[in-house]
Amino acid sequence: MTVTSHRRSSVFARGLLVAAALAALSACSEEKKAEAPEVVRPVKVAEIGPPDEGRKLVYSGSVKARTEMNLGFRVSGKITERLVDVGDRVKAGDVLARIDETDYKLSLDSADANLASAQKQAEITQIALKRAQTLRDKNVSSQADLDQATLSRDQAIAAQHSAEASLDQAKNQVAYTELKADRPGIVTAVSADVGQVVASGSAVLTVAVDGSKEVLVAVPEMDVAQFKPGKAVKANFWSSDNLALDGKVREVAGSADSQSRTFAVRVALPDDDRVLLGMTATITASLDNSSPAYSVPLAALAKKGEQSIVWVVDRQKGTVNARSVTIADFSDDGVRISKGLSTGDLVVSAGTQFMKDDMKVRLPETVTSRFGSVNSMTAASVGVSAGN
């Protein structure tokens, strides 16, 4: 019994020693864990700006008059005089150019002589008709003689009318040797000069008629469907940052240009004295049926299962959490999110594969965004906001 009690006491003592050793090791391990600092991962973030309205269609063009007249002579001939240059202002009725009128004046003289002859012939036949009528009344001549005299008189009168028309035509031909402006405007082009022989109807001068102005832009076929007559657009001008006008699409070409394969689109502008012909303008239009959305960098988009997510930073706690989002479409510089984000949110824009919920992150103290300089201990931005 004494030996058994001694053995039991020895085993119990060894157990106490092992337990004490294990407790000491556990305490050391916990102390080391407590001393180990929590990992805080530095991240790059983007501050979400106001929602945009979708991709913008931006095209450059030049200001033109709504009506441009290509003026040419109504008769052919050699140009003897040009009285205007490009940029000159003209009024209705102003003579712009002349062609040689020598042959046309000769035709006028010939027509005048023919008319005089026809008038004399008409007078002679009228006298002959009266004589024939008198003789017939006295039964000296036959009815056939009277009918012949009447016919001759009618033919002479018809010839006189023809000669009068020929004279009027000859006068017009002489008048057409002067090229006149039909409406007030500005000369924008000269297509023929002194000494050149031109055919009737050939363009000699181009005049931009005073009045409404418009911007002519060339739109590729992939975007032409977005331009319909009546669509509201914005017009900005390189000449002045303060000059911006609301315009409307007036006309869209029905076929593409054979060389550029683009469609000519004309945008009507409101009257403004600051808009001059030839100015360079930029037309900006929105896509049809576009909805507001927030732009984020493509690298900010991640996947959790089948759901698209972004990692949003809690400014107060300095932690990140996954947030489900709905993708509207993709833009040139990122992704457009229609649901799940708000203006001012901070999203992780790089290294999303290392993120997990409630992870501590470290952000730069000073940030600069499109909205100005922002000093914050918990905010950073790479300048991502609404827009293209």
C-alpha cells in the first residue's frame, strides 16, 4: 500500500509539472500574438463623382450660311471684268462680274431691225386688206381676194409679234452679260476669273446669303443613327470659351460621301452676332435613351460568384467592404455603374484581388480630384468622376 501511494503521488506531481509548462507556453504564445501588429494594406482608390449621362458624341465642323448661292452667267462668253473678291459684302442687284457683250449687242441690233421690218409689213398688209374690202363691197373683186388679203395681214401681225419677242430676248441676252447678286450676302468663293470663257450656268462666284447660320459636321456611319432632325445639341466655338449655343439638327444627308464615307449633318444655330462664317465649332450630342451612371476605373470592378462588385472604403473606420453593383455599359476610360454607388464613395481601384470584408486599409493623406484639392486622413482619389 505504501509503494502504491508513493507511485500515485509521483504521477500526480509529474502531471502538475506538465500542466504548468503548457500554461507557460500558452501564455507566451498569447503574449506574442498580442504584440504582433495588425496588417494594414495600402490601397489606391477612386472618388466617385456625380453621375454622367452616358457617352458623348463630339464632332468638329465649320460655320456656314444656311443658304449658299453658286452664281453663274445665264449666257456663255469670255469674262471681261470681276468686281468683287472673296470676303466682300454684296447687296441685292450689285453687279459682280461681266462677260463680253459684243455679239449679244449685235444680235440686239439685228432683232431691232427685224422688228422694224415686221412692223412695216404689218402696216402694208393692213392697207391691202382695206382696199380688198372696199373692192369686195363694190363687187369688183372676189371673196377669195378678200380672204387672201386677210390672211396676209394676219401673217404679218404674227411676224411682228415674233420680232418683238426676239427683240426682248436679245435685250435679255445683253442684260445677262452682267452677273448680279440676287440677295445680300458675302462672297465666299471665286470659281472663274477675267479672261476665262465660261458656259452658261457654270459657277463663277459663291455668295453666302445673310440670315440663318449652321454648322456642317461629318458623322461616321456608326453614329449617324443618333442624329435625327430636331435633336438638341450643344455648339461650342474655338474662338471663345464663353461662346456656347443650343443648336438643333436640321438635316442629315441621305447617303454617305463617296470618298470619306461620312454623312453630312447640318446643325441650325440661333442668331448671334458673335458667330461668323468659317468659324470652327464643336458639336456635342448625347446618346438616345442613355441613363445616368457613375464612372469607375475598369480595375475597380471585381466578381464575387456571378455578381459584379466593387470594394468600397469606409472613411470613418478605414476598412473596405464588397458592394454589389449593376453595370450600365463600358466607356472609353472605365465602367459605368447604374446601381450600387453614390457620389463621394471611395472605391478601391487597384489590387481588388487582395481585398476582403472589414480589411483595414491605408490611404494617402492628401488627395486631388477633379473637384479640387481635398485634405483628409481617410480619403484619396485618382481623379475619376463623371464624364468621358
